Amino acid sequence: MYMTMREIGKSFGVSSHVIGRWLIDIGLRTADKKPSAAAHHGGYVEQSGLQNGGYFWKWHGQKTIAALQQAGHPKSAPMLSGRLNGPFTAEQSGVNGYRIVNGDN
């Protein structure tokens, strides 16, 4: 399944702009904001057409998310894709979990 950078960003709780910078950092995007040769050769990206004749890039969700996680970017827990209300914080607990902590721990 191919995804936009915005959709990938939701998995990490960050914007598409942050995802773009992270992709540059790991060599899947060039400084001029285009997919790198490594992204094309590795099957990370495909071109998707627009109705007006233009195009944009979509990223292979599973491969791209795995590459970003391998680079040290943890995914957000699904329940944390929005904001928590109240005096709470979320702390990563292990590789795939989060612990919700209130103001007095």
C-alpha cells in the first residue's frame, strides 16, 4: 500500500514536512525534495497522477515506515495520534508500547 508523506506522518505524530526531512536524512529523498535513486531502486516510491495532468509521489507505507523506525524514529501509539487532554504525558515503554503518566507519576 502506497501512502502520502502526510499519511506516514500521522503514524509518527509529525507533519509531512518532518517526514520529508527524515527521508532526506536516511537517503530516500534528495535535497531538492525528490525521491532519491535509492528510493526508486528499492521500491519505496511510485508516481501517482493528478486529474489536472500533474503528479505526486506516494511512498510504500510498510517499507518507508520500517526504514524510518530503523533510523530511530518511533511510531506514535494509535491512541496518541491526537492530543491528550489533562495533565498527562506519554512515555515510551518498550519497543511497541506507551505508558500514560499523570502529573504526580
